[in-house]
Amino acid sequence: MPTSLPPRATALLLALVAALLLLRLGTVPLIGPDEPRYARVAVEMQRASTWVRPTLQGEPWLEKPPLYYWMAGAAFRVFGETEAAARLPSIAALLLLTGATALFGARLYGSAAGLHAGFVAGTALLPFAYGRAATMDMLLAATVTVAIGLLGLRLLGIAGRTAVVAAATAAGLATLAKGPLGLLLPGLVIGGYLLTTREWRSLRELLAPGALVALGIVAVPWYAAILRDQGERFVSVFLLNHNLERFTSTIHNHPGPFWYYLPVLLAGLFPWSGLAVPGFLCLTPRASLTDRFVLLWLALPLVFFSLAGSKLPGYVLPCVPPLAILSGRAADRLVSDPATPQRWLQARIAGLVGLVLGALVAAAPALLFRDQEPLWRSAIPLGVWSLVIAFLFSRRVGLDAAGALATLRVGAAGLLVLIALAAPPILARIESGRDLFLPAAGREVLAWGAWRTAWMAGYFYNDGRVREVSGAGDVLSAVDAGPALVLAGPGERRRLEAMGGIQVRQLASGPRQNALLRVERRAELE
């Protein structure tokens, strides 16, 4: 069984993924509260040429380590302070994750399985969404994937000792991407594997001086520098609040049930979701150490994230590569195995799961229409395409698996193109406050009762000149010094309009009825 990836096919895969990620990248505004905030921190570090202390509006910002900020800052320096540049670190990370998944899949189950796995990891919905996001999630997923995969190859006797040093380097980068998870996740998987195999002698090699030195060279300098700079504040904010408390509580308002990530993974793997079930059916963890390792690679992080108090879809990205490898193996077996009742059943299951999820995606235009989204018609081609591709795959997979998988590859690429065409204007309307800040032109904006996604857009789109205030008194104090710009929620706007002695004029409106207002004393108008 060949275990080397075909160079031409691998290059075409990576080129395809890169092209899909870059398609209309700059037309999507920074969305949610996180993208503009993280991008702003990178802007400030780049402008100040400071690489130790992350800052937001000049104050220390200690929620996350600096790897994203460093990479985005470098992109800003080369390409300017744009949305596309802010997302380049995640694009690079998804390309790394795609290539690593294909490589590990090939080493574990053969070159064909690896190439299929790379297509799954690079063109499924969940990785695509976070591969175009200005966040740290894809950086963590990619570096952790490299670390776990290399350690697994070494434990299975497939890779040499240098793999351990390379894995330690990747783990060091993972700690710079998102903190202790960069060590915890590889430790969890490798520890689980050693526990089930009793191969404790391998632990000495995994903790070899060369590996520890590589980890220390990559990770220790920044942590030592920021600890010296911020001291106890860094420990309190970064380690305790944004790591320990995020796991043990819902303090950050992202709760979810224990099974939260099961539908996220299944839907996030679309249009390849149907292959996940045959992938599990192929596993024989008692007889195969390779199967056992891949199963633990998927299951232990999944259980860990499921137990956490705070849950978001991006957290489970490290589980995508092993799931993609299992799906790639299932795809290879559907093609290469002789026609048997077991193969026929697996093909039917794959087709049925894909068809059900395709029908759900096809309902997207109806959901947008129900929510009174004026641009709902732009999602119709996406919905129709999803249903057609899922239907064609389900009809063909039992008779011609190779042809069905080719259909799925074309379908996945087409689906992502349609998303890149339809999503930007819809996201700009409902998930970004960019347009609210256009009239501000760099003047300070007070945010009172505004939706955090709306007002935090000012971090990036108003050069950081936005300040949250707690009540009408703060607004009136600012108005006493002259006309003020206020980004207000609908209730707060009504309160301002009901006050005597001031005039309120709307300059821009945005999502959830948030509005940018010019507020001034009536005496100034006379």
C-alpha cells in the first residue's frame, strides 16, 4: 500500500483550497465582536512595533497569546490594514491543516485515503468558515494537528525520532496560538494512547531533551517576557479567567449541552458528512493500534470540549482532522473494496446522511425568508446546489463510488463558491457594525446599550475610537462639551429622544436596530 501523497494531486488540492479561501475574502466585513477586536490588537502591536504586550486602545489585552497578532501584524505591514490581511493567518493555518491531514491520512491508511482526507478537511463547511475568520481557532487546530499527528506516527513506528522534536515545536506554536490547550490536547491524546497500550517506555522518548528544548525555545520567551511585564495580572486574566474559568463555567456566556458538538461536527463536515458513519464502521481499535490512535485522537478532545462549560463551534476544530482521516479511509474503501453487502450498506448510509443534511442546507433560503432577510433570494442557488449534489451522490455511491466521490469534490468546491458569493452582503447586514461607523470618520463614538457586535466594530472600522458608557449621564456629560456621536440600542435611542434640551439625529442604522446618532444641546442650534 503506497503511503506517499502524489505531488501533483496534493498541489492541486492545496491550490484549490487556497483559491476558495481567497475568493471575495475582502468583501466580507469583520463580523461578530471578536474579529474586529483581535484585528485591532494586531494593528496596535504592528504600529507600535511591540511584540510582547498585546494592547487594545493602548491598554494591556491579555485574553489570548500573540501568534495571531504577530501574523496579522505582518500581513498588515505588507498588504495594509484590510479585512483580507486580518484573515490571512487563518488561511495559512487551514492550508497547513489540510496538508497535514492528507499527509497523516496517507501514512496511516494509504495515499488514496490521505488525499480524500485532505479534501474533506479543506473543503468542509466548518473548516472553511474558520479558515476565513480573523480568530485564533484555526491556528490552534492546525498546530495541534501537526503535533498530535507527528507524535502518533512516531508511536506507531512510522516516523523517526526527529518527528518528536518537530511535534514539540508545533506544540510550542500551539501554546502561542491559544495557550495551555496547545499542550493539553496533545498530552490528552498521547496519554490516552499510552494508557491503553501500556507502552510507558515510549514516554521517555517523547520527553527527550531535544523535544523539551524545542518546546522551550518556541514558547518560553514570550511567556517569560509577558509574565515579567504584567506579573499577577497576566496570571489572573489569561490563565485563570480565560482558560480555567472558561472551561469550568459559563462566565463568558457560551453555554451548551453535553452533546453540543455532535451536530456541529456532523453538519460542519458537509458535504462530506455521510462518509463519517462508514469511517466509524471501519474501525477495529482492539485489533489495530492505528485505529485505536485515530479513535482516541477524535474522541478524547471531543469529550474534553463537551465537558467544558463554554462552547462555541470553533472550539471543536481540532477534532476535524481525525474525523477527516476516518472519512478519507471510508472513501478509499468504498472505491477499492469488492462489492459486498457490508460495502453496499455503508454506501447507503453515506448517501442517506448526505441527503438529509443536503435537504437541511436547502432550507436556508426559507429560514432567511422567515427571518425577513431581504437578501434571502441570493441563498437559493446555494440551497438548490446542496440538494442536487447530495441527491446525485446518494444515487451514485452504491454503483460507482469513484464517480460519486468525484461528484462530491465538484459539489464541495461549488458549494463554497456559492457561499463566498451569497454570504458577504447578508453577513454585512446582520453580523457587522462596519457601516455604522462610516459617518464617524475617526471621531470618538460613545456606545450606550448597543449590541456588542455592532459597537465593537469600531475597534477596527473607527481606528479604535469607540468607548462604552454605562448610562445617559455619561452621554450628557459628553454633550456638554459639544456635539457627541452615540451608538445606541433601540431602547437607549428612545430615551435620548425623550429627553428635553437635546436634539438627536440619526446618521446610520445597523443590525438589531442599533443606530449611530449625533446628539447635541438645542442651545447650540440657535
